[in-house]
Amino acid sequence: MPKAKTIQTNFSAGELSPQAYGRVDIARYGNAAAKLENIISRTLGGAQKRPGWEYLYETKDSADRARLVPFVVTRDKAYMMEFGDQYIRFFKTDGTPILVGGIPYEIATPYDIDKVQEFDFCQSEEAMFVFHQGVQIYRIRSFSETYWDCSAAPFTTIPFAEVGDYLDVALTLNDNTVGTGRTMTAGSNTFLAADVGRAILWEAGVFIITAITATVATGEVKIPFSSTTLPAGEWNLDSSPQAQNDPTGTDTTALGTTLTMTLNKAGWRSTDVGKYVRINGGLIQIATYTSTTVVSGPLKIKMTSGVAAGPLAWTLESAIWTDKFGYPSTGVTHHQRLVVGGTKRNPQTVHGSRSGELLDFMLGTADNEAYSFTIDTSNNKVGPINNILSLRDLIALTDGGEFSLRSGVEKPVTPTNVRINSESGRGSNGVRPVIVGKEALFTQRTGKKLRAISYGFDTDGYNAPDITTLGEHLTQAGIIAMTFQQEPDPIVWIALRTGGFISVTLDRDLDIIAWNRHKTIGSIESMATIPAGDTEQVWAIIRRKLGDGTVKRYIERQQPDWFPMYGTTAPDEEATPAVDIEDVPFNWGFTLDCAMTQDDAVGKKIWDELDHLEGMDVRCVADGVDMGEFTVTDGTITLNRNAKRVLVGLFYQPIVQPLRPEIATGEGTSQASAMSTNEVTLRFNNTIGATMNGTEVIPGRVVGPDQLDREPVLFSGDKTETNLGWADGESEIIVSQVAPFPFYLLAIIRSITVNSG
């Protein structure tokens, strides 16, 4: 019966998937756990209780979902925005809403509740652009704390192309089968002489016009139509007017000068105003409609010649960001350009603005001019663009794969210098990615895997490894939202489709990928992070059910700062002389969820203003002492003694369950052998009220005259338990806590006897 002493020095591999319990051969096995609940795996290795959620405010309408979006100007000036059904409300980093006249300040938006859950956004300086396929791009700006604007971005030029005309009149086809002599009849004057030679398209059907009257087009059906009725506004008069176009003016080369364009047959329509004519290497925007043969407008790009251009030698081009064609669904700022993509008409096309001019998408060939590229579909891995990212290069995430847009030489992407490479064929599902260092985390197509895409110098390309491999069981519910918190540890917080939430501590320099699960009495529906000076705050919208069954949606944030004794605060970092570290009070942080802290200088028993927890069973920490459980009635609880500082909220329990140990024996492995755990030593840091297998190892309350009017003393050091008994292939240990106090487990040391006979 060999004896061994093992130590688990850290939990930096996080919670291990049950499917990997047999992988005692991998290095991460010794640093993982079977369960880490309401625990953060710290980069130094310890397992610390997560911060509790601080109640801030109820959403505008608890009956509807809402979404949190950060608006960051600097690390010292940031706001959290609550997007709901066609509104935004604003919150400051101190957790309070911006008020005007005593009520939360809000502005209107064009986003209904469904669009709120779907839109993407990016921020440049003090302006945020919001993208949704069904709404033109909007821009949010702040002029003061109580003056915000959300309006359509005032683009000087948006992308345009030869898309033909969609006319608001229905057509009747006399025969929808393939053949000549077919007619399209309109209910009003519709056709012009220059329409001869153009095609009428609807669904799969194709009709070539060979002759016209004002209301009837005669021609040939090349591809059959599914019906003889073509709905108004749905069919397309393809290409451009088939006529000679003669541009004339006092100066046909000076930009901005007004030119007149005359056709040799009727072809212009009043709806052409605002469109562009590309002719003789130049560009003219139509500003005035005079007749079916004459229009005029300013010269936007110089022409190489002012001579007349025949049919097919010039094009009439229209905006391609419209209600019919859709608007960009995603965007990012990259190398001083606004880069967008994912419209309904061109789901695989990326558009970049002029360099340094985010509102100008006038295409050109010079390095600083706007560009437009379509991702190659020949490998069958591409699909609609879900997200565009700014890493070392531009990265387009699509349904079918990941693509990079890179310059051919050492300079940014330009209209004439781009390489579009297929980097991987994993595919994504549209959940907004997060940037962590030099890589981006995105959800794979099914929403159950998280991949990290980054550039590799060894391959001169991008790899997207699965970082959920050892924690795949935690993401099976499907990821719906993510946010990245950089301080104090790099952690990605993830909301799941079931309402639960998990986290992954991710530090590539330390080779840490540690998955943790979390629970709260409620459902996480949105998460976001904002900086607040030297810290970063994690906010959430949490759906909670009160004691009477009423459903509320609350805006809450993780609160790592709270001192249990009245009058105690964090020392001023700029204090002179500097505060001795030995005199700094210990920061407990919130140890309850949906919690509120209150002070009373005199002390009292009855604490109110707890309506947000009405009818719920709560715990109360009063002057550092666990007062037990209470039910909130009429927004109040009553203690059995006076207290000056209280923390009231919902209890949550940290749980650490290590894996069964792997011990080398004379016969090989200890797996499946009978084990006797003779002794377990738990190493803690600043902990109160810890238990092991249900037995208290650190008391939650210490009595005696020294403890009057003082919070319990935090314990740091080792606690040992003996004789846990025999078990087949097990050394089961569950370290937990049944009180709302700080908890920080550093290591587990076990003395084990193995019976391998």
C-alpha cells in the first residue's frame, strides 16, 4: 500500500470537461478541477469567489429585453448605454443614471427590440456607428452629459452601382413561358424608348425588351416566370438606358462644375435625381431632371473626354445601401477608414471609406480613396459576412469561414492593393466577438465553441484554434453574448442561451485558459464592460423573478469593492504621506447578488429601500457579521440588533471540487484503485466560513470580547482535516462556503494511501 503526498498548487486550467476525465496524461489535468462554480481562476493560480452583482437600476420596461452597450471616450470618461425598444438611456461609471428633471435622460432610436439584439457597432473618437441590415447606419454622439444625438450618419457619398430601376408599377405578362412575341403591360405610362434592349428581371424570370409603347413592352422570355403578374416595386429594369449620352458644359474637366447630359432618345426618369452617371472615365451626379432626354449635375470625377458616349459605353448607377438592398450589418474602424459589410444585396462585400474621411465612400483608384471588395466564393466556404474585425489585418467572419484582407506590400489595404485569403473554414454565428490582446474570440457557427483567431508569423496566416476543448461542456447551451474584462485579470465573461453565465480566464503569456461556471438566481441577458479609471466594470442586465412571481429586469454590475465596517473606505491613492500597506483595510467586495449596501451613522435595525428584492429570501451582512436569512416584506428587513453598515442581497455559493488524483504506483496508475485520504490540507488566503465536504474548517463567526464591534478576522494559512476514509479510485473533496464572506483557496495538499492490490 504505497503512500503519497500530492499538492495542487493552482487552478489555472479551470473546470475540466467530464469527457477529459481520462486524460490524466495531459499537463493541464493536474491544474484543473471537476467543478469550479462561482469561482474565478486567478492568473496567479488561486480559486477566488467571484464578485457579487450590485443592483443599480431597473430597465425602462421589465417586460421587454434590453441590451447594454459601452460608450468609451477615455478610460476616465465612459458611459453604459441601455438600448431598449426605440430608446437609449445612459449610466455613469458610478452606477447612477444621467437624470434630467429627476428622471432618466433618454433619446430615441430607430431600433425595435428585435433589432436591438442584433445590431453591431464600432466607435471612433467620440462617435459611435451602429449597423443593422434593416436600418441605415446611425451615428451616436455626446455633446455633453445631458445632450446626446442619435441620427442617420451624414455620409457625403455611399457606395453605388449599376443596379437598374425598380419601378412602382405592376406588370402583366401575357405568356410566362419561354418564347418571342411576349408582352409586359403596365397600368400606367412606364416605358421609355431607351428601355429597348434592357431586361426585365423578376425572381428567376428574364424578359428582353425589343419594342415599347408607353404602357407595353414587347420582347422575348429567355427564362420562364413563375407567374404572369409581376408585383410593383419587385421587378427590375436591368442595366442602364440604351441611348447615346452627350455631356456638355462650360468646362467638362473642372470638378464641381455643372454639366448637362442629353440622350438621343427618351431614357431619363425623375427618380434618377441623386444617381450617378459614369462616363468617359468620369463621374457626374444627377441633381436636376429636365426631361426624359435632359438632366444635369455636378462633375465629381474628371472625365478624360467630353465627347458623346454610345449605348453600353456609360452607366447609370444608384445607391446600394437602401431599404430594398439592405444596409451594412457590421463595421469597424481600421487604418483610419470606416470599413463595413454584410448588406442584403451584397452579403459578401466589404466597403472601405476614404482614408481619414469616415463618411465618404466615393470609389477611386488612388491609395487614399474608398474601396469595395467582394470575398471570393469559389471555395464554397463563404457566406454572409457576420462581423468585420480590425486585427493586424482586416478579418471578415462569415457563415462559412474566416477571411483576411491584406495588402500586397508593406502598406495598408488600398483600392488597388489587396489580397483576400481564406484563413479557416470554421464559420461564425454573428455573436459579437471580443478582442483580447492581438487575437479575437468568436463563436463558431453552432454557438457552442469559442475560437481565437490570431496571426502567426510561422505560417504567415491566421489560425483559429478552439479554446473550449477542455471546457466544452460549459458552452453546450450556446453562447449569446461576450464581454472582455482586462483588469484585474484578463477574463472573458459569457452569457448563455439558457440564462446562465460562465467565464474564461485567458492569459496567453502565462499559458492560462481556465473555464469557470457561475450561478445566480436569475438569467443573464446582456453583458458589457466599461473602464473606470484604473479598473474595468462588468455590467449585466439580469432577469429576476420576485417572491410574488413578478419578473423584473435589472441593470447590475460586479462590485469588487466593499468594506464591511461603517466609515471604512479604500485609502486615497494620492494621499501624502503614503498609507502603509499594513494599515490598509481588507476589501471584501460584494459577496451577494442583486445586492445593495446602506449606511446609518447612528445604527438601526430596520432597513428599507429593498423593493427590488420584494418577497425574496435574502442574506444580510451587518457590520461584517452574517445575520442570516430574511424575507423582504414591503421593501424592508428587520435585524435583531442595530447595525451601521449592511449588505443585503441574494446568496450564491462558491464550490471547488478537485479531480481525482493521479499517483504513480509500482503497478502503474492509481486510477480505479482503492484510496484512503489520510489528510487534507487546504491553503487559504483572506477567507472566512469555509467548509470541506460539509464540515466547517474556517468558522464564519468568532466569539469573544476581542470581537465585539469588529468584523470577523480573515484567515490566511493552512487548515487540515484527517481520516476521510477509503473509496474506489476517488479522493473526493468539495471545498465550499455557506456564508456570504470572502473566499480564496490557494492550494490543496493530500496525503493518500493507495491499495493497488
